[in-house]
Amino acid sequence: MSRLSVFSELWEFLKYRKKYWLLPIIFVLVLLGLLIVVAENSVVAPFIYTLF
């Protein structure tokens, strides 16, 4: 299953069920996930961990 199909299925679910209010929540979760992945082996990691 490709990433594009996962996103398209998610979009179809949100559109069909009219759950557009979930989009900001999903967006924030994706951003936090990316932040964790980027900061995993980074020099900036100690500064990011102090935010939480």
C-alpha cells in the first residue's frame, strides 16, 4: 500500500463522513511526528526536548 493511497483513502473518509474538523488534528500529529524524526539524531535535539 503506497503512501498516496493512504492519504487518498483518508481524504475520501473525511469527505464522505464530513469530518473536516479532523484535518487540523491530523496535520498537527504529522508535524509532531516529523519533528521527532528530524530531531532524533540531530544537534538541535536537546533544544527541542526542552520545549516539551
